[in-house]
Amino acid sequence: MARADLLFLKNFKKSKATVFGFGLKSVILISKVFNLAFAGILLFSACNSEQGGKVSVEPDKITFTEHIAPIIYKNCVFCHRPEGIAPFSLVTYRNVYRKKKTIAEVVSKGIMPPWPADPSYSHFVGERILTEDEKLLIKYWAQNGAKKGPEEAMPELPTFPEGSFLGKPDLTLWLDSVVLDAHSLDRFLTIKIPFEIPKDTFVRAVEFVPGKDNLVHHMNGHLLNYKEQDKKNVFDGSRIADLQSPKYSEEFQLLKMYNDDGTEPERVHSAVNYLPGVYPTLYPEGLGGFRLSKIGAFVANDIHYGPSHKNSVDRSHINVFYSRKPPDRPTFELMLGTNGQTEIVPPLVVPPNRVVTCRTKGVVPEDISVLTINPHMHLLGTSFKAFGLTVTGDTIPLIRIKRWDFNWQYFYTFKNPVKLPKGTMIIVEGVFDNTANNPFNPFDPPRTISDKNRTMKTSDEMFQFIITWVPYQKGDENINMETFLEQVTPTTSEQ
């Protein structure tokens, strides 16, 4: 089947599914964020159950330096360190000793780490799940004096890059400062980040790094590539658009993003994205990427600042990583559900005091390799599941989240690309609880909540499943994404 940007709808009424057309004008996506090491925004990776664990060390002989520090350093200090994004550090014995009871509790209950995906259903790069032995080691250590142990047994503290999760970027672009007064409302801005570089090049990855206070809730960004003859001054115009329900044309006009003759420049959609708990990724050289023109602008579209109890200033930045060659296979983005290419059944309208299950479906018209997936709901969401159903009746698990948490939403990268054969139906199921029993319900008493306004406000609802894919090639299943990322991501000290 030839690729096209149009939706193939002829079989929709029969199957209640959409057949997707994937075209070269589809969204090219490289900076999909994945969760490598972001199991640490707070504390740990852990399973939900303590059954089956067995510790070979006598409880009163468990020490920090010999048994606990290796677990902490592997799973926690990526964020829990000085200059890290977590609220406190866990790099020293004293740091951990002070938090020992809390650590033992959140590990045993499965609250930490913020790793929502069910590891019994599917596996992803960077999942840091403590074994039952490790959880019991922490528990018994905290209960039996929390001894320090011999100093010579202390492992070396990992080293981490500063200002980037991927290492040293080729280009860093700073967003203009955003002054945020104390407020109780969601605030959405559009910010232009213009640039000029010596020559056209290719980009392998782009990452958005929020300011030090982590005020940004999410950001969807694209890239504008200009031709020199079409744009004399890319730095002209305002940098920030703060409009109430603006039309996209109004933002373009205010920020002077059009070409000088009023036409639109080349646009790369979803060139960079950010969500709470996400982590940028690099795909292997030649897989994914896009062109970066000599003059251009990244546009932080729909940059969302949630309610804040204090006056703040955000200064976020974008890191760009160049590619040594043009991409052999660009990546594409497929979005199901809200704002996407498929119908939600029943429509996402959740009346008060109701629990509603919604589904959305779509059929792939060719063999594809799925690299990264992103499930997305808001505060009413309680569970999420996505899988593929082949024409032969086989089920291909994609992701299951039994306990949805709005605060931890990842872009999950598979350890090996997952092949979805031609004709596979992607089925997505989400459960939404609009009762007073939902502690995250934004309204008291509950009121009707839907996605019909498409505002992306936290108090509205969404039901999305985003897939990053490439056309399938024989051997894709053997690409080891985890090994590759371990090689290129400087998150551990050299031996």
C-alpha cells in the first residue's frame, strides 16, 4: 500500500477502527523521550509485591557500604544528588540514613520509583525495578540499626553530565525567561527560540531541559527551517505569545514566524517534546533525525505551566545533537485518540459520579517497527492498556498501566523494536473515574469532564496513545536499544 497523509476510512464503520496512512510528510520524530534513568525523579525502581524475596545476608549484618549504596547509586542518585532535580540528595550515608524509614516504606509499597508500566506485560529500556532481594535488604537494613559498614566497600559515586541528560550537546539554545506570578490556573505559552548556525546540518536528537525549579509541566515543540532568501531576520518579532485561546495564525504573526512574503516555512512537527518524568533518547546512528537549516527557530508550542503557590522565574533550554550523516530511515509519529487519527468510543465525556471505559482502534497498512510509545491521560485516568491484534489472531502486548499516575508519564522505548505486521489492529483501552473516590479528581463535587474543548488543561481530560515508528526492515527485532543507549549515555562512572 502506498503511503499517503490521508486517513483511510473505508473500513472504519465495519471495524470501528481507523486505517492509518503513513506519509513522508508525517511527523518526523527523533527527540522522543524515554525513561532511561528517569525512574529517579524521586526515589527507586520497585515492584508492587514483596512475595518471593529472600536475602542471603543476616539482617543485622546488612550495611550501607556493602549492600545498600550499590542499590541507591544504581537506581536513585541520577536525580537525588546535588544539582539534581529531586528535592533531596541520597549520595552519602548520612543522606540515606536520615530517610531510611521513608525509603523502606515507599520501596515496600511499590510507590517508588515512579515506574507505571507493568513489567509482567512488556519491557522497556531503562526500567529500574528492584528485585525482591533488594527491597528486603533495604527493609532489613532500616530495621536493624542502618549500619554504615566498612569505608573501603563504598562504591564509586556515578558521574553525570550537567545541563543535559545525553551528554555534551553541539548546540544549546536558551528560551527567554518566563516570569510566573503565584497563581491557581494553568498557563499556556508559545515561545520562539530563533538561531543561526554556520551551515545546514542534520540533527540526531533534541532535548528540552526545564529550568532548575521544574516549573514546566509539558511542552510540544516543532522546528521551522528557513531559506536565507526567504527570511532576512529570524530574530525579529516577539519571543513569547501569551494569548487566550489564540489561533495559530495569530501566534505566527505576533512572533513573526512567517517568511517575509507571508508564506509558511518548512516545519518539522514534534521535533522536541517534554512531559513530566520523560527522558530524551538517541536512536542508533542513521535511524531517525531531520535536517536543521542554517537559519531557523524552534517553537515551544503549548508550553504549559501548572498552578504555582509562589512567584517564580523559569529559564529552560534546548540541547541539539548533530548527526554525522543524513538519516537512513526517518522516524514517524502516529497518534491515536484525542487530537489524533482515531475515534474514541464512547466519546470521552465522563459524567459526574461515573466510571467510564473508553477505547480507540486503528489498523496499520504495512509492516512497521515500533520504537517508542507514549500513553497519555489526565487526572481522571486510573488504568491504561494498549496491544496489537494481528490478522491471525495473535496478541502483541504494548503496554499496561494498572495504576495510572498523572505525575509520571513516560515515553517508553522498547528494548528491541516491536514488529506490527500489516493489518494489525492497535487497540487502546482507558478507564476514567469521575467519582468522589478518585483522590485526583479536580472538582468537588464532581462535574462532567471531557476532551471536547481540546484545551490540554489539566482539569479537562485526554486519551492519547502516541507511537514512534519506522517502516519495518528484516532484522529490526534484533536491534538492542538498551545496549546502544548504555554505550552513548554517560550516566555511570568509567571503570
